[in-house]
Amino acid sequence: MRPPRRPRQLSAEERSLWAEIARLIKPLRRPEAPAPTLARPRPAPEPAPVAKAPPPPPAPLPRPPWAAPAALRPSPPPPALPPLAPLERRVRTGLKRGSRSVDAVIDLHGMRQAEAHGALIGFLNRSRGAGHTVVLVVTGKGGAGGDIDRERGVLRRSVPHWLRLPEMRALVLGFEEASLHHGGSGALYVRLRRR
């Protein structure tokens, strides 16, 4: 273990220099004890009076959000999506019993996904424009076995997903599986929003 180092002593020149520096420094608060006076080798010349600089300009006020450029403005939160609702009991009962009919029907059998998606959006827009409230979308039942049969049920799985998308919420109020005489699990009743 090494012995602790002794602190180095200041030379006379260093003490004199320190005294000069300490004399020029203005203390922040009143010192508790007077600083020791050391012999000065020569008197320091008085500094020339310095012209007072003009005060700096005031800092600009922060801009309110409504005045900020559009690129810097925080974007408003997106409007809440209207929720999907099931068909009304009266409408569902009427469709099941046959006392109420659907306003329009689209059959997506045999279409590829991209083709079916475009056809569905066009159909729903036209139906809503015509004032229809309940339409039938036939997707097909799909298969139960084998890889080839499983591929046929793609639209049956995809159409409900498409109807839940945010861009479809402006058109679609709700949807549910159709009654057996309208296609059962291979078709959907879609309730459209009013214009």
C-alpha cells in the first residue's frame, strides 16, 4: 500500500497570481472572513470603463398551435369509427320468415379476392346510393376437406374482414350470417347506413 501523497505547496509567483485573480473576482455574497493580503509585485492598471451594451432583444413568444405551420401542428385525432351493430330483431325476423326481402343481392362466387373486393365496394356504394337498407352478399360456403377445397372458402373468410375495415364503416351499419333460405353460412345480410 502506498503512502498518501502530500499536497503540493504553491510557489510565491503562483500565490501572487492567485491574489491578483481573486482581487478581480466579485464574490456572490459577503465573505465570512477577509481574504489574506499578499504583497503585490506591482500595481495593476485600472481597467478602462466599458461602454454599456444595449440590452438583448426580448425572446419571441411561442406561437400558439393554431398559428403554427401546418407541417408542425399536431394532427387532430382521427374521428372515432362508428361501431358495427347487429341487425334489428324486427328486420332479422322478417328476413327469416320471408315477410321482408333483401333490397339487392351480389354473388361473389368464382371471383378472385381482388376482383371480389372491388365488386363488393362498388355494389355497396351503388346500393346505398339507391336508398337500400339491407342487402345480401353471397360468398359461397367453401369446402370442408383437402387443400383445394379449403381455398374455395377464402371469400367466406375475407368478406367479414373487409366489412369491418375503417373505410367501410361509412357504408356498413352491421352484418350477420344469412338465414338458411338465403344461403346460411355462405351469405351475409349487410345493413347499410343512410346517406
